[in-house]
Amino acid sequence: MMFRTCLPSSKTLSPPAAKEEVVGLDVGVGLSVCSSVSLENILWICDTLEVVREVNSSAEPSAWDSIYVVKDIKQRFSSSMWILDWNSRTSNRIADLITKFSLSSDICVSANEFSFDNLPCDIVNQLLCEQLGLVL
């Protein structure tokens, strides 16, 4: 199973989006749900390298503004067979658009090949661009 989603040594997160990514990883992608039903062998994908480095690090979290969230995430990953890996935003545009849309609208996006017309225009346009790029 795969889900698509550093913290520098300073006291706050940089860039500011990194803190949102940590919270999104904790809440947005359902770490709590996956933990509660004991799902294992999950590859989590995150497009913020700082977050991946911080969660995968054996050192204590260094960003004070998210220390407890990062500690909780690290504990969940250490007690399961989960892997957190990084994927560049440029190769992950659709997932990034869906995540931003879901977080800003409190709507969970779910689609299949028969429901594209229900997706937001930005997401459909990106899907079409990527499909066109595969053909060329």
C-alpha cells in the first residue's frame, strides 16, 4: 500500500510549509487511522525533504513549533513496518494538488476513470497534461 504526503537544526520549521507538511502527514493522510487498524507494510510518500529527514532521523526533533507532532509521528513509524520516503513535488503534482484542495476545502478527493468530471478543474487539467506528456 502506498500513500502520497528538513526540519533544520533551528528552533522553527523552514520553510514554513514544512510545518504544514508535518501536520498534514500526521492528520491529513491518516496515520491515526492506519495505526488504529494495524495496517503494516505501508510506503508513505512526502514531498518535503526536511520532513522526511526529520521523521527518519534517530535524533530528537529540533523544531520547537512541531516537536510533539514529530515525536508522535516518529513513534508510530518506529512501532510499525512503515517507510517514509521522499518524492519531488515536480514528479508528484497531482497528489500535491489533491492534498492542497483537500486541506483547504475539508473534502476528501476520491476518483476513478468514470468520475473525472467530478474533480476540480486544476486537477483534471494536470491529469490531462501528464497524460499528454506520456504520449509525446
